[in-house]
Amino acid sequence: MFEFQSQLIFPTHAVPRAGPWPAGAERLTLTTADGHELAGIRIPADKPREKSTLLLGFGGNAWNAQDVAEYLHEVFSDEEVVAFHYRGYAPSTGNPSAQALIADAPLIYDLAVERLKPGRIIAVGFSIGSGVAAQLAAARKLDGLILVTPFDSLKAVAQSMYPWLPIGPFFEHEIDAASALERLKLPVAIIAAERDQVVPADRTGALRRIVPELVFDRTIAGAGHNDIYARSDFQEAMRDALTAVTAR
């Protein structure tokens, strides 16, 4: 289990390749300090406006960035969207790890802000990406967070999945969302799945309890960790969440 934990957490072999390039999309690239190339995508708003909201998307561990960006654009067609393939997720180079994803997120933020100069920046994290977005909030100035099926600690999630194993001493990919958020004053929205089979309800609950400014909290009845995205009530919750975090 120790030897294969990276493949279990970052199943790059199972990530579907991106499809045809969306109309109007822009390819983005950046180079990390250690020389890896990260590939990203920007999908502009259907109705551009001055000082728009930029949505930075961080997908689940089996998502490619184009799917993240296209999904966000489908739900929020009037907002700018940027997402990057995680390190090691083709066509980005390198090897994925929690440390790498956390380190790369501020670089993505810096490039997007410099290029687009948005009026406000909201990070949207799905599953493992919710932890990356939370860590970004501690490193850069965000105007809000939308966290979907989030957790307090990735190590705690792993321990709950394998309760008979001594996960703690051997876990290499901790993403501690709770510590990142517990003292931050920014509006946070949480959307959970009632029947989440990956992130236990108590792990989302532990995060929920420590967020200082939880402005939106909704659990989608009957939804699982993976089937939540196709539901109309989830997409409605996403739009309500954005309204809540941008209200002030």
C-alpha cells in the first residue's frame, strides 16, 4: 500500500484525454521553478465585461483540466474560467504529488491574474482539488472559495477508507485543508454529496466546523461522490454558492 499510494491517489492512467478544443478557448502554459511545463486552458465569458469574476478550477484526481474548465463554463457562462492539468497529468510534465499540486497552484494564480486582471478571483475545488484550493487561499488573496465534496485532511480520508492499516506514519500526500482555512477571513461555500462513498460525511463536517466564514452550505440529497455533477440541483447549488461568496 505504501509503494502504490501515489498511483491510488493520482491515477494518471485513468484520466481521460481532453477532447476537441472548445471554440474561443485559449491555451495557457507555465514553467515551474524545477523546469516542468504545466498546460492550462482559459475559456472566456460568453458576455465579457469589465472587472469580471475569474473562476480558478481545481479538479478531482481523475479529471483533466479541460473537463474542469468546460464544466465550469457550462454552469457559469458569464464568468472567466481558468484550469490547469495537474503536474504529471498529460500534457503537463513531471510527477504528481500533494506537495507539487499545492506548490503549483500559486503559479497558476499569478499567471491568470497577470494575464486577465480580473475584478475578483474565486477558487473552485472539486474533491481533491478542494484541498488544493484551500491551500491556495492561504498563499494568495482570494475573494472566495467554492468547495465541492471537500475534506479536512486527505490523510484522514485515507485512514477512513483503510481503517485496518496504520496510514498515518506512511502517508506521503497530506493536504490539510482545515489548517489552511481555520484562521482565514474569506467567504467559503461547501457543497457535499449525501451518499459520498469517497469523502465520509464526518470529514466534510470537520472542515465545516472550522471555517470562520461559511456563507453557503448545502448537501445534495441522494448524490454520490461521482454522480453529483450531472444533477440539476447540484448545478443550481453551484450558482447559489457563487452568489453567496460574491455577495459582500
